[in-house]
Amino acid sequence: MKERILNSPEFRMIVRSKNAISIILTVLELFIFFGFIILLAYGKEFLNQKIYGPITVGIPIGIGVIVLSWILTGIYVAWANKSYDEKVASVREKLGGE
Amino acid sequence: MLETTIGQPTLTAIIFFFLFVAGTLYITYWAAKRTRTTAEFYAAGRSITGFQNGLALAGDYMSAASFLGIAGLVALKGYDGLIYSVGFLVGWPIVMFLIAEQLRNLGKYTFADVVAYRLKQRQIRSAAATGALITVLLYLIAQMVGAGSLIKLMFGLPYEIAVIVVGALMIAYVLFGGMLATTWVQIIKAVLLLGGATILVFLILIKFGFNYVDLFSTVTNKYGEKMLEPGGLVKNPIDTISLGIALMFGTAGLPHILMRFYTVPDAKEARKSVFYATGFIGYFYILTFTIGFGAAALVGHEIISKIDKGGNMAAPLLAEALGGEIFLGFLAAVAFATILAVVAGLTLAGASAVSHDIYVGVIRRGKADEKQEVRAAKIATLILGVLAILLGIAFKGQNVAFMVGLAFAIAASANFPALLMSIIWKKFTTQGAIWSIYTGLALSVILIILSPTVWVDILKNPQPIFPLKSPAIVSFIAAFVVGIVVSLLTREKEAEEKFESEKIRSYIGIGAE
């Protein structure tokens, strides 16, 4: 039984899609955060530019890292709640609800 | 000019404090009747919803240090405070994408369950529990010392008494109410903290006509444009990256955070809880940033640093300036609740490492019934709680700031790599895991002792032996390299076979507890 699930195309698909989205989103998050640090280290002039009154470019970028990180978790949940859970449910059904 | 009731036990602060204590003790009484089995003691009977757990995770994570400390840092240094907030937030997406669901599906009560799932139980459990316990203890000492000093600063209560009160309450919550009481203490604290910070920001914005430009201008006119520019924090980029690694992957290796994922019924609720937690924590850090600027504009650097050099009283001083003694009393009680909730979560995580992993997993070889395990967990709670009080008093007046950094470095280097590799890598072996955990642990500890933070600042040597303040960039990478090399040298056929069947449980949750 286990062998049959493990070798079924549906199950392989589930594993592959979950791994792919996890890796893509993780790499994005790493890129955003360590990009921010590199910018802090080497892009001070850019960050210190004024955009409006006393507000510097650095402010929306710093807040942006926080907001963007949250949005990424939202994207993952939206994807998983919809497409992932559906596929999981169908594989579970095939198993006859074990 | 400097008229403040900070440092005196005001009537409002005492009333709010007793309301919180009475409320939480009532919850503990209610929870005690529902805390008999191990699943109830360690995991609140898996009855917590994703939203509730999101609040509780936020409650576990938002310590008094991140509230008072970061608000103070922003008030005194401006933009640099925001950099810290960002560092503390970015671990959460990693928890979500790599850890949360698999942890929920594969484990039972502790993250060591997952590492040990297909490897040799006893050896793995002692190694993983060691990592967990050291992380928890360091974090706990830092929290207790912080609690003693903060409560002394706010209420004028003697340090030792403050530590004993915090310790006694935390023991009561965990010992009698287990995870259910601890969770609700976290939820109440999170709501109070988010609510209190929101009101404070609202009061600031009223002063500035809801105009952030006005708020920022007031601060830059007073203290210069450097307040809105990155300052001294990022001197050495390698050191900042190292700190970033510790904060990011440390979040994903904190035992008390990981343990919370077992309180929800399934992987779907686990993932929802991370989304809510990230939202609450991110929102809170954005509020803290505003509070810091509000304090700089309306209270001023001079008074803030006069009361506490580190700026820890910036938020309370601002609360008093804007909302009077009553609001200060409320916020002081919230800070107290914040400390209590964090130490309760830590104590429970530490106790579960001792009872579930070491006592039942290693000493009893997995053969203990429910009753014995719950009793062991309660004894462990009591011992750990008393130890926390004693250590809190022993470390009075010591510089313990490095301990939180070290706890994060160990979590990132000893706990996280082994956990991640056991989840995603088929060829990971028992020896690989053990070597990885001890390498991460030993390197974190040794390098931090040789670093400027301890070798120069505390031991007063002229030159550091290890140049970076945070060891994570070395210890984190070494833990992975050692784990991979040792695994490749010691193949474990049984573990590889189990990996395939583990996939069914880990990806679709069949067989999950």
C-alpha cells in the first residue's frame, strides 16, 4: 500500500510542488534580508537620500522588509490552503481514509 | 522637569498587576482540570486554533527586551533600532517554509521527536535535548535578570523579590496548568501588549496630527538627520551577516517556539499560525519604531538616558507623558505580563526536553506510561523553575546581554541544522546528526567566549581572539558541513528506507499525532 502511494504520480507531484514553492520562497526571503544587510553596509548614500521631508529611502525599505516577509508567508498559506490541501485530500481519499 | 512616578509602585500599576495575576491564576485553575495526559500537559490537547496559536507564538516571541529595549534603541539611535526589528522578524518565513508543517506532522511534543524520528532514538535525543536545554537556560537567565532589573526600575521592588515573584508565578502556570494555561497566558499577554502599543502609537499620532513627517521632523530637528540613517550598527558587514544568520535561523531553532506547533490539531493550522504570528510581530515592530520616535520627540534623549542608560524606560516615560499615571500603570503591568509569559513558555520547553527526551526517551528507553511521564514533566518544571530563580539571583548585576545572542546562535547552529537535515535529507545519519549538533553547540560557545562581546567586554582582555561579535556565520556553516560529511561517511540503510515512508506522514499527515 505504502509503496503504491509513494510511487503514484499524484504523490510525487505533491512532494515536488511543495518542495519547489518552499525553496523558491526561502530563497526570496534570504535574498530580501541579506540584500538589506548588504545595502546597509555598502549603500548608505542610497539609503540616506531624502524622499519626502526628512524621510529617507531607508525607512520604507526597512519597513518594506518586514511587510514583504509577512506577504511571503501569506502567499505560502494561500497556495497551501488551496492547491496543496486539495491534492492532499484527493490522495487521502484514494487511500480510503486509512 | 523630571517628574515621573517610574520607580514607585503606583496604585494603578498595582491594581493592573493584580488583575493580571488573578486572571491568569484563574485560567491556570481552569486549565489544571484539563491537564492530565501528556498530550494535554505538553500540547494543550492539540486544541488550540491557528489564530490562537499565532497570538501565542507572538506572545512567546515578543519579550520585554524587544518591547522596552527596541523602543529605547530607536529612541536613542533611531534607524539602527529598525535594523534589529527586521532581524528578529525574518526568521518567521523560514519557520513557515522549511519547518512548521513537517514538524507538526512528524513530531509529538518536542523538536527532538522529529530529529530522532528515523534515527537511533537514544543518542539523538540526548544530543538534541542538550541543545534545547542550553538554549532555553541561557534565554531564561537573560529573561530573569532582565525581569529583576526592569521590575526594580519600574516598581522599585527589590531585585531578588522581583525574581522570586516572577519565578513563583511561572512555576504555578506551568506546573498546574501545563501548556493550556501557558498558551492562554501568552494570548492574554500578546493582546495586552499589542493593544497597549497601539494605544500608545495612537496617542503619539494625535500629538502630531497623524502626520509622520511632523513626527520625524521634530526628531531630526532635535537630534540631527542621522536619526533617520543607518548608523554605527553595521560597521563590519561580515559581523552583521553573522548576527543576521543567528537571528534568522535561531528563530527557527528556538525550542519554546517549535513546541507551540504541537498545540494545533494539524499542519494546516500550524501554517496558519505562522502567518498570524508573523503579522502580529511585524505590526508590533512597526509600532515600536513609532514609539521610539515618539519618545525621542516628546520625552527627549536627556531624560530617557538619565533614568536608564540603555533607554529601556523610553516607552514607559512616553506613556506617562501622554496618558498620565494611569496609562503608565497599565503599561508597567503589561511589561510585567510580557516577562511572565515568556519565562513560562521557556520553562515548559525546558521541562519537556528533560522529561520527554531525556527521562522517557533516554533513561526509560521510551517505556514510561502517561502518569509517569506527566509526573516527570512536573518534577522537571519545578526543578527548572527553582534553578531559574537561583540563576537569576546569582547573575544579578552581570552583563547578560550576550546570553540572548548566544541562545540564538546555538539555536541556529545546534538545533536548526540537525532539524532541517533530518526533515529534508535522505542520507542524514545518527552520527551525522550528533556531530552536527555538538559542533554547532561547541563552536557557538567557544567562539562567543573568544569574541569581543565576552573576551574584551566582560573578561577585559585588550584584543579579541575571534574577531566577530556573533559566532553564527562560522558555527552555522560548520554544523551543516560536519553533518553532511559525517553522514556521507556513516551510511545508515535503515534510516534511508524510513525516509521514503516518512514522506507520507510528513507531506500528507497520515499517521501524524
